[in-house]
Amino acid sequence: MNKNKAPLLFLITGITALLIAITFGVIATIQYVKFDFIKSVLPFNRIRPMHVTGALSWILLTAIGGIYYYLNKEGYIKKNIAAPLHFIIFFLTGLAIYTCYSLGILGGKEYLEFPPVLIIPILIGWAIFATTLISAFRKGFTKKPVYYWMWTTGAIFMIYHLSEAYLWLTPYFKEKFLANTVLQWKAGGSFVGSWNMLVYGTATYLMAKISPESGVGTDKKSFFFYFLGLSNLMFGWAHHVYIVPIAPWIRYFAYLISMTEWILLFNIIYTWKKSLAFNKTIENKTVIRFLSLTDKWVLINLFVALLISIPFINYYTHGTHVTVAHSMGTTIGINTTILLASVSYIIQNEIPAFNFKPVLKGVSLLNIFLILFLITLLIAGASRSAWMYSLNPEVFASMQYKLQGVYIALLIFGSLLATSILIITIPLLNSLIKAFRRK
């Protein structure tokens, strides 16, 4: 395998992981409606990690593949071995993880529910990636655009926080429940912050390449966004632990940073779109469409996040479908649209004649069904919260029965959302496979 093929393999596998994620997501929703659906073969406690791991793999593999592709395009990858070796390690580890899930061998925590030993090859893969980025970054780093800073920082902190996530195995944290809880959310929150560096760095790269004259990637606002994102990576996790007795200033500081980062991201994309020349809009129609959608969903998620981060509201909504709605809105509305923009940009470079019309139709459907899906999740979460904190709560089964109509709506809109993702990704996947075979 050569260095030109490996990035495409990351992208192909990333989209495949997305298809796996939506498949298990739909199955999980069916189990909310029909509790015994394939329960003897795949119970919910196996389906959930399969869904979550698929979604995380989509984000990470596609971000990594895009970054390797861009580094190669800019002439920073000299050796053939790094990207192919990284892919082989991650691919084999992924197979091992899903084998464990299928057999019911679980042993981790949130996001990382596979047996702890499998984190070792994952860390090795990230070390290879970080080394490649540092090698590209260190020469003339003071003049490098901000996306190199974001990618390198994201990879380095990914290693740190994935390692930190396994400190729960040590005797100290096993014996201290509160410290263990805070550590889990700190590592998990910073894990998200690390991949945000990779994804937001990719968005910045795309904007800089489509419109070099805009100054995105080199201006003061872009670097301020980087340092704000770095602060969020290190401290933003604290707004997840309102239920844990920690100093109030830590919560408020984390809350402020998280909200400010999204406001600035919205402003950067909005300002960049306004500065685009007409010919740039025509040449990069699909990429710009995805980034425009990102901008809208940043605003929507900012509103939801502002609400659920208010301590009083957070107390009632944390752990319900309201939190799931926020997570899904961020994952699909922001991360996924940026990554689809990246994949589209790569395809238009590899296959200039590719027809994006079917993809654009899917984008319109995605936007509609994601809104309906999230509204249904919010209704389910609010209903569950009302039951949890009722003075005279009815039995759980009765509450679940009353929510059947909501769960059926969730299944319908979730299935339609999955269909819209298929309409977008299948043509992209086929074109990536075609480009891979041409290399």
C-alpha cells in the first residue's frame, strides 16, 4: 500500500463505520418500540456500544484520512509507511472491538466500552499520527496556518486523554467514587475536545483553500479561535459534572468557554461565506453547502447547549434523551457536515467529473429529518425527566408505555434520517472506492 492510497482507505472505512452506526442506531430505536426485538441475539447493552463506536470511528477515521490526504497534497509526507501502518493498526483493532462486542465481552467506560487491553494499539496508532503531524509542523511552525496547530494539538491531546481515561484501573481511583466520576467525564469531555481540534481544523483548511484571500487560517481571529478551542479542550469538560461537588467557578468557567467557542466558529464560517466570490461558490457548491449547514447547526446547538448548561435545567435533563439530542445534534449537525464537506472536497479533486446532484438532494432531506428527530428526542427527554422528579411517580413500565407514541415517532424520523444519510454517503463511498482503484 502506498501513501496515496492510505488516506482513501481511512475515508472508505470511516464512511463504512457511519453506515454501521446508523444501522445499530435504528435497531436500538426499534427495541424502544418492540422491547424483545432480536434481544436474545443482540441485547441493548451490546447494540449501544456498537452504535457509539461506529459514530466515533466515523468522526476519527474520516478526520484522520482527510488530514493525511491534505498533508500529502501539501508535500509533507515523505515516507510511505506511516499512514498505511496506522490504518492497518486501527482496522485490525476495530475488528477486534466489534468481535468483543458481538461476544458480549465488555470492559470499559463511556465511549470506550471494549476490553482495556485494546487501548494499547489505539494509542500506538495515535502516536504514529502525532509523529507525522509534528514532523510536518516543526519546520517553520511560526508561519504555519492555524489548522496545522489544531491538528497537531488534537493528536497530542488525544494520546494524553485516552491514557487518562484508563486511570480508573489504578487502585487510587477504584477506591474514590467521586474522583473516578470526575475523571471519567474529564477524560471523555477532553476526548471530544481533541477530536474537535481535528474536525474544526479540517473546516478551517477547507475555507482557507477555497478562498485564500479570505485570510481564514492565518488571521488573528483564527488563532484566537485555536486558543479558545485549546482552553475548551482542557477545561470545557467541567460543565458535564454539575452533579459532582466541585468548586462553582470551575463549572461557570467551563460553561463560558464552551459557549464562546461555538459563537466564534459560527462567526468565522458566516464571515467567510459572505466574502466568497461567485466563481468560488460555483466551483465548490457541495463543500460550501455542507459548511453552510454546519453554520446553521452551530447556532441551533448553541441554543440547546445554553439551555441545558444552566444548572437548574441541567439537574433535570442530564442523562435523559435531552442530552442525547444535544449529542446527536453536535455529532451530525456539526461534525458530520464538516467531514462530509471534507470528503466532497477530496472527491472533486480526485474525480472532477463526479455528479454531486444526488448528494445535494440528500443534504436537504438530512436537514429536515434531523430537526424532526431531535425535536422528538427533546420531547422524550422532557417526559422522562418529569417522571423521574415527580412527587408520585408511576412505575417505570407504565411511563414507558405512555411514551410509545413518542418512540414510534423517533423510529420513523430516525429511519428517515438514516435514509437521507445513505442517499448522501453511498455515492461518495462508491467514488472513493473508484479513486482508490485508480491509484
